[in-house]
Amino acid sequence: MHPLKRLKVGETVVVRKLKFKKGTNAFNTQASNDVFVTELQADATSGQLNQVGVFGDRQNFVIQFSGDEMMERNGILVRGAMLSNGGSIFSIPAAGRQLHGQFLVTKVRE
């Protein structure tokens, strides 16, 4: 079983490496290898997440990282993509890349 699946709601772990798969949903991204990120906090409601295109099981976990660290450790600039009712949305060229840093992963719902 994947270690993140063992987390209970409210638990957080520090992950040193992340790898985003290339998604089939290009919603709110600037390029085909982008992953979109938002400033919404861990307490965002399902409705807020739906407004920015985060649906289903993807609402169960929050990954937090610093834009400065993303640039310093991975050479990735977090770019503004659009503003929506749910908050600012950004885009990072990260699909298929292994990212290094300190990422906080929190399970927020089942």
C-alpha cells in the first residue's frame, strides 16, 4: 500500500521528491506539460475546489510548497494562469519531472 494511503484525515507528512504524471486535463494550464496549482488553503471546500477544476479523489490531499523553493531547487517558475472566483491559479511546467524540495502532503478528506 502506498504510504500516503495510510494517512488519516488531518495527518501531514514531508515528502522530499514529487513526480506529477502528465495529465489528460489541460484545464487552467499554459502548456501541455504544465500542472496547475492554486493558493487555496487546506480547508478549501469541495465547492471551491470544483470551481478551479479539482474534482473527486484529487480533493483528498493537499500538497504545499514554496514558489521560491520551486525555483531554487528545481529551476521552475510558478506562472500566473488566471484569476477565478476560487482564487488565483498558477501553472508550473512539472509533468513528468521529478521535483526536489520540502513538500507537505496533508490528507484533508476521505
